[in-house]
Amino acid sequence: MADLSTDKPAGAELTSHSRPLLIALLVAGAFFMENLDGTVIATALPQMAVSFGVRPVDLNIGMSAYLLTLGVFIPISGWISDRFGARPVFTAAVVVFTLASVLCGFADSIGTFVATRILQGIGGAMMVPVGRLVVLNNTPKDQLISAIATITWPALVAPILGPPLGGFITDHATWRWIFFLNLPLGVFALIFAMILIPQTKQAAAPPFDWLGFVVSGFGLAGLMYGLELIGRPDPVWLQASAYLAVGVLLLVAAIIHFRRTNHPLIDFSGLRLPTFKVTIAGGSLFRTAIGAVPFLLPLMFQVGFGLSAFHAGLITLAVFAGNLAMKPGTTWILRRFGFKRVLVVNGVINAVLIAACALFSPATPLPFMLIILFLGGMCRSMHFTALNTIAFADIPAKQMTGANTLFSTAFQLTMGMGIAVGAIGIRIGQAISGPMGLGGLTAIEFRLAFVMLGIIALLATVDCLRLDPKAGDNVSRKQKPGAKKTA
């Protein structure tokens, strides 16, 4: 007879199995707030400018301040998490982000708004990487694909939903509600964080790398601000180039420092693992190409084809639909075909679908455009999940914090680069369309930019060819009954 005293209480196994998914859903909700606030105010700038008594272009500083703060503070998230524990840092970040959102809604001047956006950026910089670390540390390997798929969708969905949602709120209420809506979301996130995220012992954090923080912080700020300047409708190229040059030089100096110091702020040791390296090298190219799509599509539909903002937003929602449609099948596909095959084949299909947007014109049948965008959304969702999962498949527990910090920094930087690359693609399209004899085609500069993005996305698959065919099997294969699960 079995010893009943060792049996788990009824429902305990279900709770243990479902907790990682619930934590992933919680973190995904927090990610959605952070990603949405980076894009949602774009269509509200004219109304906000009237409230503050300034020009709409003057409010670009509000968007820049938010992005720069993310770039500066994301690298220190790993050290802070080790020093104080992931649960208190994540919950504090939710509180700061939510409080700053409310203060943004009450702002009555551009100075106050910029200050609250900086505070919001500090909360977001802690919330995103620490939230991902919570998921990684509390999810068994055999559930990692599902968890990563769950926390991946905000980065794909928010840039698509942000502009039309901001426009809808601005048209039917006031821009202040864009920020007030974060209050109930933040309260729910805080409550469930206190319930779901386990309390862990504080790790013995190494000495803080002040030199690395200062140099990398200024470098990331310079690079991201230069990229943001390029993405504006009327970029000042000399100024943008200066910021980019300074940013790159400082980041090179920071990398040299990180590789030589005993306790670097950002740990590069994970790059020795092929499964992590592929997400930083080729993965950065992929994220750059994908980051440009939500910027280029609405612009092409409105400026190139003459559609209204609402009509353009409705068409781009096909990408969002594709993202959601793929999510339930990602785990099965990765377990059936393996990471290498999916990353190579899906990567090529994704590149072709991005380039296929160059076929769009005002005369293109709407069903054709919707099908291309829907399938593109599916491929992007699949690729994001595959890359974000295999990144941590072979990372030892002791290196997880460092790898997560590097991944989060690269993720934020390359997604931001997408807008700049899209803007540069438009300028290149304008320059070469005439000599190519294509100057008479409608919106040709946008269409050529999509061809360029397709080439970038195709180059991103080169790294994947070097992967071992069994790479990532430890997270994609179901464990045998009774096998011990490791986080």
C-alpha cells in the first residue's frame, strides 16, 4: 500500500503545473503596458501639443526621453535583481511604472511630461528584463516554449495596436486616458505579482560596475537618440550622425571594459553558446527588420496610397491577427520539426513575405494584402518565439541573469533600430528609384524599402545554418514521465 503521508494535496500538482503559465501571463500583461506606451502616444501628439501650448514636433522629446531611459537603465536590471531579489524589484517596477503613467496623464506642461516619462522609463527598464528573468527562473524546461510564446506577443502586438488605439482614445475622449488606463492594469499586475511570484533569497551581488554603467549608459543613450532622430519625418542627418558616432564609440569602449573586468555589468560569457549567440547576432538583424514593419506599413498606406489613418490601421491589424493565430501552434511546430529547421525555413518565408509588401499598390486587391500581412504576422510570431526560447535553452542557472541582461539590452536596441532602418530605407528608395527607371510608380520609395528589409531578414537566417540539428531539444522535447524537471 502506498504511503499516503507523502502524497501531495489534491490540486497541488495542477497548481505546480499551472503556476509557470500564470506567471508568464502576468509578465506578458506588464510587457504589454510597457510596449504599448512606447507607441500609443504617436497619434495623440497634436492634441497633447494643444494642451501644453507647444508644437507637436516639440513633444518628440517626450518619446525620446522614454526610449533613452530604457536604454540607460536596462543594463543595471540584472545587478539590481541579484541584489534585492526578482520579486521585490518586479513589483516595485510595476508600482513606479503605473504611478508614472498616472502622473503623465495629469501633466500640465511639457517639462512635467518629460519628467514623468523618464520616471516611467525607469519602471519599464526594470519591469521588462526582470519580468523575463522571473519567467525563466520559474518555468521548467519542457514548458519554456509555451511561456516564451506568451511573453513574446506584446512586442509584436503593441506596435501594431498602439497608433490606432491612441488615435481612437484621442478622438473619442482625451489623450490623458491613454495613461490613465494603465492604472487598473497596474493594480491587477501588482496584486497577482504578490500572489504568483515566489519570494527568493537575495543573491550575493558582485560589486557594482560604475564605469561600465556610465560608459554603456551614455553609449546606449547616444545610439538610441541618434536612431530616433533618423526616424523623424524631417531628420537632421548631421546631428543624428554625430550622436550615432559617439554612441558607437562609447559602446565599443564599454564592450572592451566588460570583457576585461572581473565583475562586468553586462556578462558576455553566454555568447560562447551557439544557441545564445544566434539570438544576438542573426536575431538582432531579424528584430531590426521586424521593428521597421509597424513604422513603414501605416506610413505607406497613408502617405503613399492616400488612405486615412483609420483605414490604414484596420489593414495592419491583419498582422496582429496572424500573430495570435500562430501562438497556439508554436509549441507543436517546434517539437515536431526542431529549432534549426524552423528558424531556417520560417526565416526564409518571413523574409519573402516582408519583401512581398513591395508588391502593394493602390490597385492591389485588399484580400491579397490581408493574406500577405496575416501570413507575415504568423511567421514573425513563430520566429520570435523560437529565437527567444532557444536563447536560454543552454544557459546555466548561474549565468541566467547575465544572459538575460545582455539579451534585453540587445532586444531593446535592435527593435528601436528598426524605425531608423525603415526611415533610411525610404531615403534609399527615393535615391535609387529614378536611376532604376521606377520613379513613376506610386509609393516606390516605400516598396523598395520593404525589399531592403526582406534582404536584412534573409541575412538573419545565415547564423541559424550553423546550429546543430539537435539544438534546443532539451526544451522542445517532452520529458519522459517521472523525469526530473529543471528550471
